[in-house]
Amino acid sequence: MKKPKSIFLIIYFIFHVLLLVVSIYVNYRSEDFEFLLWLRGKMDLMVYVSAIGMILFFVNVLISGLDARSHSKEKSALEQEVNALKAKMFDLQEATSTPKKKEAKPEVRESEEKEDSGADE
């Protein structure tokens, strides 16, 4: 994995861990009315954090798409190389498996031989 992608995934993981910790803390303090009023006052902060989460998600989708595209290009290049090597192997096999043609003697059919021998008599 490339270093920038690793760094991004670490940041993305930390974001989700912090989101989980905050959610557990809010659930723990949900009975405290003053805390809920304080939390209501921090709603703008929660909106910004949610927007950052969405941006991180779309960056993750973008990185995944770019990786898939680069892998498909690499795969097609490797398939092309394999096909070229297969063609070379086939050509080499054809060159070694076909024996050199000897000059063939003209074949005389048996019926022609009998006709020729009958004409001599």
C-alpha cells in the first residue's frame, strides 16, 4: 500500500474511533439534562465534524476508485504481455515441430504399373 493511502486510512480510522468514543460518552451522559443542553449548544461543531466525516468518506471512495482503475490497467497490460509470450512460445513450437520436407519421389500407382507392364508384353 502506498504511504499517502496508509496515512489517510489511519486518519479515517482515528476519526471513526473518536466518533465511537463520543457516541458512547453521550449515551452515558444522556440522563444529565444540563449536559444535553450544553450538547445542544455545540450543534454547529457536530455539523462540522459530520461534514468532515463525509469528506473523508468521499476521499476514501475516490482513492478506492483510482486503485481499482490502476489495477485494471496493470491487469490488462499483464494479460497483453502473457498473450504475446504465448504467441512467441507457439511460434517456437511450430518452428521446432515441423520437419523439413524431403523431396518426394513421384509415386506410381499399382494400376499404372500393371498397365505399363501389360503394354510391354
